[in-house]
Amino acid sequence: RGGRAVSGPIVTTTLGRLEGRPDATGEMYLGVPYAAPPVGPRRFRPPEPADPWTGVRDATRIGAAAWQSTSGSSGVLPGRTRRMDEDCLFLNIYTPAADAGARPVMVWIHGGSYVTGSGADYDGRPFVANGDIVVVTVNYRLGPFGFLGLGHVDPAYAGSHNTGIDDQIAALRWIRDHIADFGGDPAQVTVAGESAGAGGVCALLAAPSARGLFQRAIAQSPPAGFGGANHRLYDEFTAAVDGDPFTVAPQALIDAHETLGARAAARAGLTLYSGDNGFHPVVDGATVASTAAAAVARDGGVPLLTGTNAHEGTLFAFGYPETVPDDDLLRALAEQTDDPDRVLDTFRATYPTHDNRRLAVEMLTDTLFRIPTLRVADAQAATDTPVHVYRFSWESHGFGGALGSTHALELPFMWRADMRIWEALVGAGDPYPPALPDQMHHAWIAYVRTGDPSHEGVGEWPRYDTERRPTMDFGDVTRVVDDPAGATRACWG
């Protein structure tokens, strides 16, 4: 401890004692290691249990983020400055009090296309203050460190294409074993995430070793349709690395990743699966046994709250040409459906004033997020597992309104965040309905506490079913809508 006096609250765990930071909302315990540092020979390997320590460990400061690219993929989301290290398997705990309160727990898995982000990007204190719940935000390994398949080269690294998911499972095990020390209830855990974090949630739904570690799930805009391993990526990636991937400095792996990304961007034509950098969870039959929809259909699931934003694709279509010929659009559609003409006709009937480029952006919303999400929801409903579905339709005033209800726009509302940080995206001033942040925030609190997101601010939020398809629409007026954009949903088959 370097002789520094201990002044914050102290929690004693079986691994050692932690000094937290007091706050008006309760207590924070930051930079807590949930696994051993994945450095040296542990690179690309599954996480190992955290080592115990002696004395009092300082948990008043955020730990390092996982190594990642520092060049943003979108240029419109709030920027972050992060200290990076391979020793990155930390979590942050926000609690009303480290007592015997046995409060419900929300575990947040951050997004960022599986290549950027940090648990520390999210402040759990509004949920603590307004919901009397415990919030845990989690780091996990990203990009090649967390999702590079090596098992076909060396059997000792079998499963390395899901190491980032193994990290998330290790964090959930740590929470099961220790969260009671921080005022939480290990039998009332909701795992939640957005974008890649929601993809992680879907992978956890399909991970046999994660069963029993959480009782409910929230998946916001999940890329839920991940497939099998891409062994070609290993060859391309290692060829781009200046040295041995197992021993080079971390920055060399990040440089190789950015080189591959630049090459992919240069050769990409019109595609309806944008943002696929190759680093993501895969179905390996071990860590991730199947897609989430297949796992739920086969085994049932846990209660789920899920949904998407109305215009997800606008954040991923910056590289689209201004003019899209019919042949190019049909060629891209043929990669997604057996009946591209029918899909195109349906979208043209639904959006009669859109040109082909705008139609492609609408389709991208569906192929990347909405249709994979609804397939999971449909599978849940078919097994009579409770599922609630939302649609975020309020349209951003930022960037001249060009992004609409874009990907990630719901985040500052559900977190009840400082809107000044998000002003470029949301729009200057107060352009959103004043009730919208509380409507979302308290629905998430209600769900974490009870499994039912209904509350007086939104009224009754019915369970989703595949006949009526009731969906809570968060927009200028928040209300239940049956099967929003149903014609385009149905045309994908």
C-alpha cells in the first residue's frame, strides 16, 4: 500500500481485503481482479482463478482496459481515453452498501464490436441510487486477444476463438462466489449488455458452462447470429503480425488487426453484414454450443428482455456508395436470403420514397440486429420462457438528424447518463421527450428486480408472443405496439 492510510470502506473476501470508495449513492469497488493476469504463457488461454493477496488492496481506482484499437469505428459515439494492459481482467462494483442486503445484481458486458470498450465506460451509480441494486461492469479480452482461433494450429489452444466469452463466464463465477460480500444476491443475477456485449449475452445463453450463473438476461441490439470458426483469419492475421503472435508486444497485435481492417475496408463492396472484423464469438460446440436461438429452442432459456433500435444500420453504412444499382443491391441481398426479389419488393413497398442506398441501410438494420434478435425472442416464446421485447424509435437530432434511431442511441437513456457526454449524438439542448430517460431506466430496474419491466411510467409491458408480437416502443410517445414494421420482418422468412 506504499504507506498510504486506509480511509475507505473495507470488504473482506476469501481472496483478501478490498478498500472501496464511498459515494453519495453508496460504495464503489473498482479495478477488482476476477481472474489471474492473462499475460506471458496465459495469452490466448482460458482465464485462471484470481490470486489471493495480503494486506488491503486498493479498489478506489479503475483498472486497465483490455488492449484495443484507439481509432474509433464510428466517429460519432462518445470518445474514451483508456489505459491499456494485458493484465485487464477487472470488474467494478457499485453498491448501496457492502452489507447483508442480498440485493438484485445487474452484470454489464460492454459493447464495441468485440474489439473496443471497457467496463469503466459505464457508471452504475444511477441504478444504485434509483433501484437499490448492485451493478457490476466487466472487462474481457478483445480482438485477437479474446477471439483469435488457434486450436487448429496447436490443440493446447482449442477454444481460443471464445476466450473473451470464457472471461465473461469467469467473471460470473467470481460474482457468484463473492457478490454477497458487497450486498448482492448471487441468486438474483441479471446479465446484460449492448451490441457486442449483447452478443456476449447470447453466447452465454448458449454456453453450457454458464448455466446457473445468472437468472435473467438483457440483450440490447445483439448481433445474435454468429457462426463457425474462420481458420483463414489466423493465416491472414499471423501474416500481418511483425513477429511471433505468442510473444510480440501487445501493440504489434493491435497493429496487425488494424492492417487487416484497412484491407477489408478497401476491398469491401456493398454488404448487408457490415462491421464483421472476424473477431467475435463462434459456435465451437464447447464454450458456445450453438446459436442462442437454437440453444433456447433446444433447452429453454432464462427470462429475457431484448430489442433493437429502429435505424441501427445508419451507424454502419458510412462506406456505402451514394448510388446503389439494382444489381448490387440484389447481389448483397442474395447473401442473406433465398428470395432477394421478394425482400426488395417488400422494402420498396414499405419505403416508397427511399432510393436503393437508403433501402440498403434499412435492410442492414434487419440483417445485423433486428432479425437475429427476434429469432431469439421467437425461440423463447415458443418454449414459454418469459421474454419482453422493445423497440427504440426516438430519432436523434445530432448530425442533422441523419442517424435517426441509430445503434447505441438508447444507452444514455437506460443508464440515466449525463447527456452532455452524448450531446453530439443525441443533439444539443433537450430535444428528447423529458420522460424518456426515466421510462427506460426504471423499466430496466424493474426487470432486474422482478423480471417484469412494467412500471407506472410505461404501464403494463406484456410478454412477447409470436402471434400478437407486443413490443414496447420507446419514442416520442412510449407505448405498446404490435409487430412494428411487421411486413419487413416477415419477408426475411
